[in-house]
Amino acid sequence: MSLIVQKFGGTSVADCEKIQAAARKAVRAHQQGHQVVVVVSAMGKNTDQLIDLAREVNARPPAREMDMLLSTGEQVSVALMAMAVDAMGYQAVSLTGGQIGIRTDSSHTKARIRSISTERLRQALDAGHIVIAAGFQGIDEDWNITTLGRGGSDTTAVALAAVLGADLCEIYTDVDGVYTTDPRILPEARQMVRISYDEMLELASLGAGVMHNRSIEFAKKFRVPIHVRSSLSDAMGTLIVDEPESRRLPVCGAALTSDEARITLLGVPDVPGTSYEVFSRIAEQKISVDMLVQNIGASGKADISFTVPLQELEAALATVEEAARKVGADQIIHDDQVAKVSVVGLEMARQTGVADRMFQALADAQINIQMITTSEIKISALVDRESARDALRAVHRVFRLEQIPDDIKRPDAPTLAEAMAGSAPSEADEVVSRLQDVVDMEQLTIDDVVLDDTQARVTIQGVPDRPGVAARVFRSVAQAGVFVDMIVQSHHGERDRTGLSFTVPRDSLQASLKATEALGKDLSFRGVSHSPEVAKLSVSGIGLRSHTSVGARMFEALAEAGINVEMTNTSEVRVNMVVDGARGKDGLAALEQAFAGFRR
């Protein structure tokens, strides 16, 4: 008998009528012969109301008591949902996170799941019950109630699907599925039939609110196929599985993150260990770093720029000021009026000219780029916040994301078999068996530590800081037939100049230099330098962003080996660092040792 986990968010259980509608979907799945586990969130704005109540009695309520309070919202929902199922003539049992046996760490209000007991769930399912499980919550080793933080019910649902070996996890929400961008910003956004785990991870981290990145990390780690569907209709929805929607198009979606702030350290000594001093302190404060750009220095000094969520700017500045004094940085500057526009696609790593098209679209819209960072499947550009919406529209349009790709078939309603067809062949029993040995389900998981010693680096100093310059550079390089890998554009202290570095295959270095130097005469670059042999060190895995210490651990390992980092960029699934080519193998050994305990 197949098993399905269904999750209904707060808007899907906002009142009794919607609870009954959700109950009908659960009963229908049960009638079709499936065992059914339903995960529910608190009703509508219930959590917000509880937070307001807490603040009325205590401006800074203890985190433990907040968990005690907030967990009651889901307890109301599960009881009402079980009553609704019972009224329809079917057996249901409601369970809190503690009653299920969801064990977490003790990080109140943002706990991580360590393990889940399946004994009670199995007994109820085998007895023919529909199990109604409270999302967002668990208990720690001292039996304290904990909550999982933002997106916690999604995380609960996918985690339960993983430990139970479910055939599918259905996420019911108030939207039809996953779109190429936020349809509330761009009405022309298109609903996708399917999206890969890696692409969804990137979009979720970039603000695609339909799913939270921690739940996608679970799905990828334990091969749980997800079907995002509307709770208001039987529309086809979107499948989140291994395979992308299209193998032909380089970009599947675009995203806008408007609540960003940029911090830049100017004049940082360009020696091993400086980056570690900065980012280890940030990691200790559990501040999430997004765009991270470390560029080639001049006169023995470099600049480091990175973005943080706007609400964490004050804490990040305080932390960075302490680090800046320690390493001897010249100055710290910041900007709280920036936004990030990004494009994501699994196929962009195989196609040239993707960055060129994005940057040209921004140039045509007269939008200046402040920072650039890339990964194998993402390109992000930092722009003024007032230009953010226009920037999103420009990149969405240039990649024609509103159009259905020619190489996909659009099913009217994906079936369970179709969902599994897009997933890697991984038997449920094998996954469940592997979970028996997992001590911490949300532990950082490293898939690979890799050395690429086939690249060279080009650095342009004193790039005019105006719209269109980056587009001209990478159009020229693309026309020379050169495939560009890493790109970083950093924000310097000079008001009208930036620095731009990129890596290319070594046999393409001369063509890249020729194209770049020809442009330099016209654009008045202050100089073009290069390194014919660099090494790119990459750490890939699951949980790189949610575990804020990954970058710091890499910097530490390389610093202890006496290796200086020249360039850095990050994504949800990979962190890349460029070092001197002669130290590549030493760097690989250092990183393999640093992450040995986290290998899958």
C-alpha cells in the first residue's frame, strides 16, 4: 500500500470551511487506497496573534516560553482536522510533535530535527487511521517543546515523508504551484510543470515563498518527491524532483530579494586567515551571509563585500567591526538600500553567454550593477532597491520565462507514477534503512570536495561603475568563444569604480585577455591582470546555507594550510574558492580533512 504525506499551510486551514475542504482531500486519498499522514500549520494568522499576545506581556519573551505558546496553534488545527475527518465517517488521530516522537536540538524558536520515531505513526496507519500531525514543532532531549522556525511545517512534512518512506509529499498552499518568478510582482510569471531540487533550493533561498529551503534540503537528501498543489482546486501543480523541467533552456526562474543590505570591508590585508577572522565571527552569531564576494587585491590589500538580511544588518555590523579591528582593515562601509536579482537554472553550467544576456538586459533597462556573484546554476546581481522590480522584469523577459519550453510535455494532472518518474531511482526501503543510522537528520551533508586545476583568472581593476559595462565585457568574451565559470564583481570604496574578476579555461586565457584589453582602451580600465594557473576548490552538499559555519570552516582550513583565498562565491549547494594554482592539491587535502566527518 502506498503512503502519501499531505501538508496544509495556515491559509489552507484558516477557517472551518477550509479545514473541511482539506479533510476531504485527505479522505479522498484514503479512499484511493493510500495510507495518509496530514501535516497542518496553525490556522491563518493564529501564530501572529500569539506573538502579539506575548509582546503585550513581555517585550523580550524567553525563547522557551515562546515555543510553549506558539506550539498551541498547531494543536488547535490538528484537533479540528481530526474532528472534520471523523464527521465524514473515517477514523483519524491527531498527534503533536512530541507525541509523534520528533526529537530536535534545544535551539528554541529555530530548532533542527535530529530524529523521528515511526512506531506510533505506523501503528495508527496500520490500524486504518488518517494521522493528523502537528507541523512546526518537536521536543528536545529534556522534553521541552521546541519549534522549527520559518517554514517549519514544510520541514515537518518532508521529514515525515522521509522517515516513513512515503511515495509522495503533497504541499497544499494558496497558490497553484511554483512559478518562474513571483506572480504578485510579475503577472506574466508562468507556472512550472517540474523543477529540480537544486533549482528549487536556490529559488527558495532567494525568496520564493512557496517552499522553505530547509524542507527542500530534506527532500534532496532523502529523495522525497514533492508535489506543490493548490488547496483551493485540483489544478496540476508543480513537481519538485531530481530532473529539471527543460534540458534545453539555461534558466528556469528569476527571483528578487528586496530586503538585503551590503557590507564592505575595504583595505583588508591580502594574507591567509583574514577571511576566516571575519566569517567565523559572523557564523558564531548565526548570521546568514548571502552574496559573498572576495576579489583580487592590489598593493597587498583586498576588499571583501557580502550581503546579509536587512533585519540582521545591525548585528552583522557590530560583529564585523570587531573583526575589522583584529585584521587591520582600513574601513567598513554599508548600504541598506540594495536588492538582489537572480536567475537560476541547472543548464546554465553547460551554455555560454548566459551572464552576457542577463547583464545586457539590465543595461538596456539602465540599471547599474553593484556586485556580481555566480555559481554553477545561479547568477546574482546587486542593484539599487528602487530599480529592483524593473531589474526582475528585464531578466525574466530576456530569458523568455513566460513561455512554455518546447521540449516539455504539460500533463493535465501529474500522477504518482509521473512524480516518481522524475526522481532518481531510490527505493523507499533503502532510504528508510539509511535513516536508521542517522544521528542528526538535519546535519550538514557533504557530497563532494573537488579540485578544478584547469582554470585561469582575469582581473580588471578600476571598472567604470555605470550601466552596461559588465554586459560589454562578457559579450566580448562570449563572442571570443570563451566559457566563463566564476564571476565576481566587488564594490570598492571609490564611488565610480569597481573590480571585476572571472575564471576561464586555461587554453582560453589569451582569447579572454585579448577581448578584455581591447575593451579597456574604450572603457578606460585602470588595468588588467591575470593568473595563468589558478585552482578552484569546491565543497558541495546539502545544508550549506542553513549551516552558517561552512564558509568559515573552509577559510579556517585553508588559513591553517597557509593558503590565501583570491576569489569566493557561494550558492545553496556549493561554495567555491579560488587559490593559487600551485597550492591546489594542498587546499584539497585541507578541505577533505575539514569536512571528513560530514561526508554522505
